[in-house]
Amino acid sequence: FSCSRTRLKMVDACESEQTALLKQYVLSRQDELSKLTEAEDSAAGPKSIAPFVPCAASRIPYVLQAARLGPDDVLWDLGCGDGIILIEAARRCGCRCVGLDIDADCIVSARARSEKLSLSDRCTWLRCDLLSLPKNTLSGSAAPLGDEQEADGIWKDLPAATVALAFLTGHGLVKLAPWLHEEWQGGSSRRLRLLTCVESLDTAVDFQEPDALFGDTNELDWPVCRLHERWGVFVVPPYGETVEAWCATPGVSLKLSRSEAEATEPAILPKILTEDEVETVNSLGRLLLAPAEEADGDAGPQLFDISEEQFHIAAEAALHKLGQHQVLYLHSEEVRAKLNAEQVASLEEIESRLLDAVSVADSSSWAMLHNRAEFAVRSLEYHAYTDGGSVMDPDHRDDGSLLTVSVLLSPPEDFEGGIFSTFRAGPGQREPVRIEHMLGRGDGVIFVSEKRHNVSAVTGDRRALVMELWDRPRNRHGRHN
């Protein structure tokens, strides 16, 4: 075996969703697809080099991030299927898109979807045989051959690709690789980079060939960047640029839609804080909340006489002074002014420990902090729940933040209820499913901030420490200030 075959492949974080789609679109439709084996305009036909399976929704944001797309880019999808990746690229990144596929129904569907979303000016869809594409196709200066392809029209004036995506099987990649290599070399002046999903060009195997396992899978010497391998995305940098140089160049930050954030998995970290650290936070929290509980209270501003921003600040402050669920902003200058130097230093040490834990979890789970020019603490909050306290808004999210960590500070025997839950949406699910996380004292759960989460009603005494990170300078006041 060659060295490329001995590479250990990282587990694909999107594998379960992608497998479910494979079962839905291919494995469960064998009888139906067998009737199309002679149809030349079908992904199940003789000219197809891969079956049609949509890209897992959880993979799409990582494809867009890995491609480093901007409004001046042109993304070609070789085997575009239903066009969802190109539509998201056009919608989110503002780039031009060209989708090619052998399947006529897929092209019709993709075109209709882009028209419905008013993206027709950015998206072009063409039916063609990928293995019949001539040289210089990706430069926009060649027209594929064949009457059936010319009938689909508008091959003229296609924009030259700066990014080409090929989400194909190993068989498809191996068949397309010689042509793709020439296109890649010819696109060096416009920094053409290539993307593949699940399979990488340097390790792809055509299992339809009997001796495939015994050959060199990287005869073309593809350089492959694996920064996004965790999500099954691989990048071939522009021709002439090393993988090291590509990886060292800052890319674009990740952007997740709410539905994509909902699909992410939280990370559970047992004993993220030590017993001493938990006790330190609890002691400070009880010390600082005691005066607030005894105070007569200030009527505060008249809510109808202030701006919308001030209204949210005042409303949040009022809610967080309620006895059932009090919140203390440990990150704020107002709170830290009440502490001595030793207490501030202890808080800063705990905050640093949480930051390290979040960074490690993020690098292996979501990459929300990767390629961020700036990220900092938005809030470090001490939460005290007593009888009836909860966070039960069904749409509760930490809007505007990147990542959140919640640490239980109380022994579970001190309260009933108070279960921390997140919600997860998956393939075929109409409504997200509530996932309950049973935490012990000092345990933490880290999650994408726009993911919905709740705390059920408490009976007893439940304490927690919550930290949010965002892509702005450190916040030194209340969460909305």
C-alpha cells in the first residue's frame, strides 16, 4: 500500500445524518431506481458516476467556510444534485454559482428552487455528462459536446470557476480526477481551489475496479488540506500553493443558521470546575446576592419613557432580580468593584479555565471560534434558582453570542427539577427533540449559543455559572449593554 492508504481517517461528524439521507434516497428505493438504469438523464442511469443523495444540512456551513467564499467568487458544483449547496452559497456569500448534473429532475428542481428564492441571477443550472466535459470547461471558455447538452442551452458566457466542488463517491472522483487535475492546473491564475466531501482526492478508491485497493490512490500527487476533515470536507489549495501556506492563511469565520445551530450536538464536560472553584463561585455569589435580596428595591425607569434598547436592559434587570431566579453579572465592572483583589483574581482564573475548555471543545466539535479576528467574554453569570425558578421560554437562545457554557454549582440532591435541556432537530423530524442533560456538581455543558435550551422548574436551591462568548470586545456591563 502507498502512504496515502495508511492515513487514519477522522470520524465524520455529519456521518449519521448523511447515512440517513443515503438510506432515504438510495437504499430504500432500490426497486424504483432499478427501473431507471437505462435512462441517460438520471443519476441512476448508465452515464451517472454517483447516485443522488443530498448533502447533509449540518455539513453545508463547513463546505462554505472551507471554500472561503466571497461575493467575487464563482462556485461550480460538479454533480450538484438538488442544488442546495449552491443555493446556500449564493444566499449567504453572494457569489455566482454554476451547477452541473446528469439528472434532469435534479436540474429542474434546483432551477425552480433558485427562482423561488430570487437567486436566478446568481445561479445557473445545466444538465450534462461530467465525463464528457472538455478541457477548459471551468475557465468558462469551452462548451460541452453533444446535442442533448446543447439543448439545455446557456453554455455561453459562463463565469470562470474560482472554486469547484465535487461531492461524489470514490468511483466518481477517480473517474473525474484526470480531467479535474488539468482544470485545476489551468486555474492557477484565478486561484482555483477544489473541494470534496466525505472522500478526499488523495485517498479516493474506485471499488468498482477489482485491483483498486492495491494501487496508488494518489498518482496525481494531490495536496489536500484537512482542516475541515472533522466535517468530511477536504480542500485542494490553488495549484502551486502548498497545504501549509493555505492552512496558514486566515480564512472566513463560520456562520450557522438557527436550524443549523439546532442540529449541532452539545459537549458534556464532567468536572469542568474543581470542588474548590465551585465553592469559590458559590461563596462570591451568595455574598453579592445577599444585599440585593435585602434591598427595598428601586422603581427604576418608566419603561414606556425609554428607548427600545433601554427597555430590554431594564426588563432583563427586573427579571433577574426576582427571588425565584436571580442573576449576577460577575463579568461586569459594577460587580467587580465590590470585590477585593484576591476575589477578582480568583474569578479571572476560573474564567480563564472555562475559556480554555470552550476552545478545546470548539476545535473538535464546531469551529465557531476558528478564523475569528476577535472573540471575548460577553457575560459571566451566576444564576440562583429557588422554588419555581426556571428558564422555560420554548424559544430561549443566547442570541448574538457564539458559544455558551453552563456549569452546575449545586449538588443534585439540593434540588428537584432544574434539568438543563437542549433541543436537536434531525432528518425527518418536524419538531426538535428535547435532550435532557443530567449534570453533577462541577459538570458543564458547552453548546452553540443559538441552540435552544431550557432549565425546568426548580424545587429547592439550584446554582449555576454561565459564560457566553461573542465576536466583539469584552463586555464590561450588563448582558445587553
